[in-house]
Amino acid sequence: MSAIDQLLQLSRIYIAAERCELSTLSSRMFNDGKKLGAIERGGDIQVRRCERAIRWLSDNWPATTPWPAEIERPRAAEVAQ
């Protein structure tokens, strides 16, 4: 599964769990309400930006929703010193 596919799968689960819109999640992760929609339509994203988005999802994951077993979960964000 590609990183983009992982990001989209995690985003769909998050949206369902939080009962929010795709544009709302996109705004929270990217500060751009249209970015996730563009990615769903085949748009591309830089690797580091994708990694930051998956980390954002991990850091903000709903407590009552299991993380998908087939996707490796990033470790908790380390506090910068």
C-alpha cells in the first residue's frame, strides 16, 4: 500500500469517527481545505508532507477508534528541546 493510499485510508477512518467533513480534516492537517480532495482525485503530495500528515493523524487519533493493523503507526511526536 502506498503512502498516499495509507493517508487516504486513515483520513476516511478519522472522518467517520469524528463525523467531520473531508475539507475540515484537510484544513486541520494541511491548513488547506482542498488538499485531501485533490489527493483523492489523483493529486500528488511531497513525501515529507505526507509523513507529517500521517503523524498528525496519529497524534490526533480518536481514542475510541482502533488504528488499522495494516498501517504502521508513527511513534508519538518527540518534544523538541
